[in-house]
Amino acid sequence: MALIGKVGRREEVVAACDGARALGVHPGMAATHARAMVSNLDFRPAEPEADAALLDRLALFAVRRWSPIAAVSPSDGLWIDLAGCAHLHGGEEKFCRRLLAFCRRAGFTARVAVADTAGAAHALARFGRGELIRVEPGATTRAIAALPIAALRLAPSTISAAKRFGFETVADLLPVARGPLARRLGLPAITRLDQALGAVAEPITPREDAEVPIVERRLLEPIGTAEAIEQVMGDLLNDLAGILQARGLGARTLRLTALRVDGTEQVVGVGTSRPTRELSHLLRLLKLRIERIDPRMGLEQFWLVAPHTEPLDAIDLGAVLAGETLVRDPARLVDVIAGRIGSYAVYRLAPVESHVPERAVTRSDPVEMPGSWPAWKRPIRLFPRPEPLARVIALMPDQPPRRFEWRGKTYKVVAGDGPERVHGEWWRRDAEVWAVRDYYRVEDEAGGRYWVFRRGDGFEDDTGDLSWWMHGVFG
């Protein structure tokens, strides 16, 4: 299939499927030429207005579902700013995989690129190789160097001029001084190159949701002090809380946009563990972001939007009225700590059904109470990976070690308990079909208590190599 649209005064192919491209039909080809080349191809008229409307709906869906900052990337893509929210989706890699799966279910053929700048992501998504490209921070220049100059979103006339001067790829432009390059290709080409490299900011204007609560403040005089910004934050929150209360909602994320007098924007955001509209708590979170706002010559306009809201349930006051002590909700503490050190660093440990100790725990939501823990005696500190022990002296087959070396130090055991036998999980890996670990709780002369294990049962060679390992400490 190929779509025919009017470009200027002529009709040409504006899109073609893989099958059509294999037959030689490609975007930019004259419609008459394409029909003459493959007469039995399914040619249909392009509908740019319908395409734009669909992209707008997808951008709105992205704002509501994935990120508060998402916008249409003309004329066939989306920009999604993952800064500050990638962890909510399990990280960038996992989010991109889920995004590709979503597109496949919706019937779209999609390519996803993640980079430091919007321009680099745009270029790699359209001209890179593979359906998923993720550029590590600081590697943008190397990632886009081999791409054609058309990846920089240049005008057709600029691309033609670049080819006349021998510029084929982005790498060809990098060593050329900006002055001579601007004289040859024009200032817009320099701007696009600098935007892709991150030398010039390219803010994304997010798709605003009419249903999303938003409030605004226009100031008579620009402000720049932390105290003045805090005052505006409080006023905006007071207005926003009224809207949320009228709708029975609580905020999960807030985005504050401050417009500087030079026309540029400063954007900061905060998130909460539970829906809330408590002014003091939200203001405390926003105040943690004041230091990230650079007012320069002054800020003259502010917007506060709650992109992610949820129904806010009523608080049960029965226990308080009855004189009982109410257990404090840890959500406020979690929000403040996450605002200081990052939300990914705040979590609980929750039990997982597994016999293997290092698989028996996982990260969970810090405000959700985990399930009940098994009654087994486990160390306070469990190492992510067992550490090998050397020069172990132990009576076989089931006695705890009497002496061992760990991290270059010799330990003499004065008491021990065990073994606790743990079998491998054969349904996970074939190598664990016969695997056995015998765990012991041991105490050394200094009173230190350790959790060690031996691989193998001491009888069958298939159960393990009889090596000893340190897996945790009790205190």
C-alpha cells in the first residue's frame, strides 16, 4: 500500500509500506511514476488532517498515562519526556518495550529512541537502526554522527545545498566552524545541529489536557527570590486545591512551569505516593524544587498543573473519635525523602515465594505493606550474591565449619547450628535439578554471627562442588 498526497503543486507518494518499498515505491516519488511502476499496488489518498487528529489523541493519551510532558513530533511521531518518571514504569528499557508492545496491539509499526535531547531522539527514531535505540547519557554525538543530515529536520533546499558542499552525514558537519557552516547552509541548520547535540535548548510544549486541573498566575513585576517563588507556589496550590476538592480528586503529580522575561521556561515537577490535596504537604514538596529554578532576569508568569490525579477517598476517623491511636501514614515521609534523594532510592522489601534466599525478596512500593514473611531465621543483611570462603575446616557431611577465611580475615567458629537444606528450583534452570545448599548459622570468637552454606550434600557429586560461601550476617 502507498498513500498519495499533494505536495506543492504535484501529487507524490507520502508514505509506503515495506512491501511497496521493496517494489521500488518510496516517499517523495511522483504519483504518476509510482502508478506506472507498480500498477496493481493499492494506492490510497493521504488524510493529513485525520493523521494529525490521531497523533493529537495519542499525545493526550501519553500525558494521561505515561508522562506529564508529551507532544506531537510532526508529522508522524510523539515526543515523551521521561525525565523524573521513567522509574514509575520500571526504567527506560522496560517502558520502551511496553510502548512498542502497545503500538503493536494498536496496529502501528513504531520505532522508539531514547536520547539526551529531543532532536537526537527524533533523528535516531527515524534514521537509526532497529526498533529500539537507547543512547547512554553523554553519548549523543557519537550516536548521531553516522546519520544522514536529513535526520536534523532540515528543509529540502538546505539538504540539497549540503550535498553540493559534500556534506552527507552529521559527522561531516561537526568539524566545520559554525560561521562558515552558517554561510553555506543558513542559521536554521546550525540551530537544528546544536539542538540535537544539546548546545541549544529545545523545550517541548506539552499537550495540555482540558480535563487536567490547571491554575495560572500573571505577575505585575518579575520575581527572582526563593521567598517570592514560594509565595506564588502557595497561592497556586490554594487555587488548585479548590478545583481538586470540587472534583473529589487528589494530586499524584504536579508540574510547575515558570516563564522568564526572556521567553524561556523553567519546569519542575513533584510526585506523591498517594493522592492528596493537603496544601502544607504539597508546598513542602515544591519548595524542594525551588533551587532548580533559574530565574535569571526574573519570572513573570506561572502555571501549576496536576497531570495525574486520582479519586481521593474520605479518611476514616472512627478510630480517632473512639480514642484509639491512629497509625500514621508513611506516604508523607516517603514523598519528602523521595523528593530529596530520588524516588527510586526509596522502597520496601517484600517477600517472594522462592526457596533460594537471594530470590526470596524484591522491591515494592514503600507505602504499601508487604505480605507476611516466612518464620525462617534469616540474617539482617543478606548479600545480593554469596561471597566465597577460603581455607574452610569442617567435618563432613553435616557439621558447621570450625574455621574459615573471608575477605582476607580468618574466623574461628565457637558455635554453630544447622544444616538447613535448600534445594534448587529445577523449574527455573536445568542446572538446579540436583543442586543442594546446606545453610549454617555460626558464631565466631568476637560474637559475630554469620550465615554460611556449602554447595552439595557431601554424598552425591551432582548436588554441588562442596565449596563454602558467605550469604549474610545477623548483626
